[in-house]
Amino acid sequence: MTILWIIIAIVAILLIWVIADYNRFITLKNRAEEAWADIDVQLKRRYDLIPNLVNTVKGYATHESGTLEAVVAARNSAMATTATGSLAEKGAAENQLSGALKSIFALSESYPDLKANQNFLALQSELSDTENKIQAARRFYNGNVRDYNTMLAVFPANLIASTFHFAPKELFQLGTDDAAKNPVEVKF
């Protein structure tokens, strides 16, 4: 009779351990997905600001159409990649867009009237704020993914992870180009 109670206690402890670890995996996975959703919100905000910025610049720099077309193409590419691409493809497209945006701000240096335009200044400020929020959201996402991936790797939680087929998530990493390493610079 005592051995039966010991076996029941051991099975109960193991069952509680499995349930607790499974629930921690679900919690960490959901936090990482929520963090990615936060990045998506900020990226959408940036996508919405770009057409207004391009239209403001068009009025002052009509002969700079190549720069404006590059920004629009980079925006469209980033939006398309966000819908269907892998995390690495999304990162590359976003980095390309950041580089294209830098060219618009560099262009504004050549046009003092544009640089003084209130709409342009407001859009620059909004875009700068959005870039800071994207950077913070990326850090938050990477922290959540780090916690999730760490739990996937540690023993004995990795036994639960492999049993229930939890897969590691990718970190959002910057590319190797200069545009990826430097945020959009806004000068007033």
C-alpha cells in the first residue's frame, strides 16, 4: 500500500512538472509573438508616414525623382516582405528601407525651403520617433525570443519542448550594411 502511494505521488509530481513547463513554454511563445506584433504595429506606422514624406519632398525636389522612387520601391518591398517573408527577409527589407529614408533626409540638406517646411519637420519628427519605437520593439522581441529559446535548450525543460514539438524562434538581427547599423538620422 505504501509503495502504491509513493508511485502515485511520483506520477503526480511528474504530471505537475510537465504541465508547469508546458504552460511556461506557451507563455514565452505568446510573449514572443506579442512582441513581434508590436514590431508590426510600428512598421505599419512607418509605412503610413512614408507616402506623406515623399509627397512633401516632391513639391520641393521634383528633379530628384530617382531618390523618391527608391524610397517608394523600398517601402513596397518591405510591406510585401512583412506579409510573406521570413524574419531574415523582413530584416533585410527593413534595413533597405532605412537606407532609402536616409537618402531623403540627406536630400533635404540641399533644399533649405524643404528643410524649413513645417510638414516636413513634423514628418521627420514622427519618423524619428517611430524609428526609436521600432528599435525598442526589436529589443523587446529579441529578449522574449532569448528567454523562449533558452528554455527550449535547458534540461529538463528541453524534454518537454521536444515532446510537444516547440521550435526555436529567430532573433531579429541587423544586416551587415551601414544602413542597418545606423538609425535614420534626422537633422533640424
